[in-house]
Amino acid sequence: MPAAAPRTLTELFFGSLDRFGGRPAAMRAKRAGTWTPVSYAELGRRVHALASGLRTLGVGPGDRVAILSENRPEWAITDYACLTIRGADVPLYPTLPARQIEFILRDSGACVVVVSTAEQLRKIQEIRPRLGDLEHIIVMDAAAGDAIAFGELLRRGGAEPLPEAEWRRDALAVTPDDLATLIYTSGTTGDPKGVMLTHGNLASNVAAGLAVLPLSDTDECLSFLPLSHVFERMAGHYCMMQAGTVINYATSIDTVPAEMLETRPTVVLSVPRLYEKIYARVLESVRTSSPIRRRIFRWAREVGERWVEYELSRRPVPRGLRFRYRLAHRLVFARLQARVGGRLRFFASGGAPLSPEIAKFFYAAGLPILEGYGLTESSPVIAVNTFGAVKLGTVGRPIPGVDVRIAPDGEILTRGPHVMKGYFGKPEATAEAIDPDGWLHTGDIGVLDAEGFLRITDRKKDIIVTAGGKNIAPQPIENLVKTSKFVANAVMLGDRRKFPIMLVVPNLDTLRAWARRHNVRVDPADPQALIGAEQVRAKMDREVLRPLADLAHFEVPKRIILLPEDFRVETGELTPTLKVRRRAVEQNYREAIEAAYRSAEAGS
């Protein structure tokens, strides 16, 4: 019998401890090369000890505790400890520079920050003199200066624990309307804002999510999206705890391919960038294989895509096609499944639009990607594709308890228990985002089709309006371009200009291999020289424009600017969740952009 839906995150935590207390692993992390489990019983003990330790520092109801750390068991322990003493935590991306961390710590008024490593400690020490509210620094690894070691605080709390019955009673006294966390938006425009999410916001999203995407205590996941991001926080942290699913924390994003083979997860949550990279690697591997293998792959892909069309339309698959699909699986798709551990039931995707072509390929390979949609302000899930109700190119139907409607200007609005309490300390911004009837204005443009599936067409603020008054939605066009194995990233610009242009980051490894085969005589170690070669530029123009053949003339970029390196978080061009900051890209490449427009307008 499924567990009752929790009303608060503390109900979720204690309920899971009670149901799964005898199980040997709630989570695992790699220590000295070995996957080391933390049992439910041990998790409960550590959370109790840390909660007691935090109380000895004077942390109590309503206080904010910041977490600056990569994904690891200590992150989860800190979160649950903070919640059980009725505090609110403030997650910080470990990739953030000190100046951005300072803004969030000052804005949130955090009195404690828990950091992971010496590197993160140095960031806090650099800005500490300007943080009047910050009283304590706790370090998961070795402490230094006046910082407190995480282990020492656990020992202190374990030596003088809060009485367990009292601790649990106080924790469960929290209400659904109480603040659970302040999650700062990525800030694609302007300074980040602190989104106030309550216990009820997140708990309702967990219950609705598990109602349509059932997980169980036989599942395992690999956690590598930042826990600072609300998608991983809700789905990869709280949902897994509620379902009894074992969480394996990846060492880093770079180790994910190897650790998928080691942990053999059944569920993986990610953003489209992972699937784009896997897809590009598959295509490159096929390109370098023998002619017979290339023909087999093309045949298998065609068979798989025909099979997908029958499956998703819920029509009986013809017997001949079933036989060919089984053969295609044995010859091609089984290899791809083996690369992700061989046990995967499904991927989930969120955070940005997923190319339908890539989604169809994975589905054909027996690795369905269930694409969903949401935002920090909605805790986050609004809609998701589910088993038995998948429509590629959409983000699925709204989840239970979530209302969605489309405003007259095309903006997606949502209302329900998932909608945030507001922006911390910003009543005017809150009133702008949530109207008097409780509808959250998402800032995204979309349509609901006749079957209730939601399709996102673009960000409201990203719509390009040309000087001639034509409206262009750049994201679908960028996604078309990124289906080429030669393209790593693409950004379309052109607001208030006569025509759009596109900045393109080539897949340099693929492009170098092509240049060698075609005797392009440039230094392969010099990306600038590579993209400057006339043959290379002509090749990239063809690769970019080929998938855009069916677009209206005004939607096609008139100039393509090749960039020698990908966009980065460190340069401000990407958010920590790998979303492109268009304004930053436009500012950083302004000289090249202006030169491209001058060249096009001169007719050269």
C-alpha cells in the first residue's frame, strides 16, 4: 500500500525513516574509490546530531542556513537537519564566484553557512567581513581558522542531543505554509531573487509527481544535477526519499558516464545538455565505424522511429515491424542501453527544451526521456510526459492539482499549491509575478493542445521582434541547429534588427576530424584558426542552415558567427543550470555581432 502523501517535508522525512529504517542504503557516495552506503538509520542519527549541533549554535525556527556544496550525503543531512529545527535553508551553487555568493548571503540574512571544501571556504573567508548577519561557518571537509568542522558539530550534537521525542514533535509541528527554503533564481536577467518555497509547496509537488511517475524502493538514481537547483531538490532528493529510492551521488559531472556503469541506475534526471552530448557521441561513433555498421545503424534507427510512431499513438505494432525492432534492438540499441548501466527504466528531462529528434531517438533505443516543465517559482513541476501519455515535442499534461491556462498574449499561467509564497523581501516583484487571482505568470509562451498537452514555444522575454515587426521564437530554431553533430551550442539574436543572426559553437572534436579528412591545412590545436578556414566556415554554414530549410525566410539567420569556445558559467554566459544568458552573450560578443551586421548590410 503506498504511503500517505506528506503535507510537509518533515512528515516526508520521518515517514521515510519509519518505513525504510531497516534498509541498508538510503544513499551512497564514493569514498576512496568505493561506493559507501548511508543507511536510513544512520541518516536519521546524523540528522538528529546535526540538528542538535545547530541548536547549540543558537539556530532555531525562522533562521536561514546556507548550503554551499556539491551533491553529497552531507548536503542532504544539512537540509533535513535545518528543516527539523524549523529553519529554512538557502542552497548555493558551488560554481558561483564569491561576489554572487555575497549577494545571496546578504539578501537572505543567513546566520550560518555550511560549505563543502577548502575552496568553498576560501570564498566565504574572502567576503566574511562584509556579511554582518553571518555568525558561523561549518566545513564538511577539514576546517580552518574559526570555521567549525562538520564532524565536530555532529559529535557535539551527539553528545548533547535534543530529546528525540521532543525533536520529532517540534519538527512535525511545522505547517504547510511555513517557509522551507529560499532558492535564488539563476538570474538570466538582473540580480537573482529569493524564491520562498514552503513545506506545502514542495510536499504537494512530491505527491503529485509520484502519482504520475511512480518510483519505488527497488529503484536507484544517480544524482548529478546540482541540489541547489529546484528540479534535483524536489525530484532527485525529496521524491527519492519519499519513495525509498537509493540515491547515488556522482563524484562530478565528468565522472557521470563511468559512474552510470558502476551504479547501474534505473532512473536518471538531467537537463537536455546531457542527452545532446550522448546523441552527438553516438553519431560520431557511427561516423567512424565501418560502412556495414553505418548501414546497420541507419536501418535500425529507421525501424526504431517507425516503431515509436506506433507505440506513442497506441496503435498495434505490425508483426513484421515488431520482429525488425527486436533485431534492431539486439544489433544496435542494446549497446546504447549498456552504456548507461543496462537497467535504466527512464530518463527525466527539465530546465530547457529538448529536441524532439533526440527524444525520438532515445525512445526508439528503449531509453524513454520523459520531458517535463516547470520553474523555481512553481516548486518546480507544472507538467510532464508520463508512461502511457507521451507526446514528443510537448512537456506533457499538467500534473494533479496543478491548473494551467494560456493568457491572451500566449503566456503560460499556473495556479495551485505548488505556487511560491513570493520573492523574499520583494513585494512588488511578487505582485508582478502572481496576480490577484493566484495565477503565476511564468514568462514562457506556449499552447495547450486538444488533448491537454502543453507545448512551450519560447520565453516571453526571448522573443525576437525584427525591425520589420516580425516575431521570431529563437529556442525552437536553436534546437533544430543543435541536432547537427557539428554544433555544440547556438544562440540566435536580432531583436529590433532588420534580420536575425546566429552565434554557433562548433563541436570542435567532430570538426577537427572533418578538417583532417578534407585536408584543411590549419593547426588543429588552434580553434580560432580552425573556424577561420574558408572550407570550415562553408561546412558549418551548410550544417546550420540545412535543418532550417522549412522555416519562413525571415526566421533564417542571415549571418553565422562561429565561436572558438563554448559559453561558460565563469564568463556569465551560462547560469549554473546551464541556461544561456542572452544579454551576457550579446555583450561579450558585441564587436563580432556588430561586424556581422555591417557585413550583411553592405552586401558582402
